Amino acid sequence: MVIDAVSALNHHKNPVVWLPYSPKWRKRRKICTSQVFATSKLDASQSLRKSKVLEILYVGQHV
């Protein structure tokens, strides 16, 4: 069984948005800025994000 890395490291207990300004916050913000929200990463995942939005809209119309 593959362990969920977020849960294994307890990152789900301290999301970046709720962390007080601290070295931990700065480190996570840096990771988000350079890895998660980098233009190249967003461009690479654009088609996946678009298909998920369309999927959500389709399901919402048929509920």
C-alpha cells in the first residue's frame, strides 16, 4: 500500500494558508511558488485542469 505523503508528513494539519508567518511558512511558500504554481507547471497541467473543470460542470448539471 502506498502511503499518502501529505498525511505521512502531517502536512494536512498545517496548510500554508493558515500557518503563521515563520520559517516553516516561508519554506512551504517557496515550494509552492517554485514547484506548484510555476508557469511551466501550470502550463503542463492545463489540459488536465480543463478536463476536471468540464467534468465538474457536467456532473453538476446532471445531479
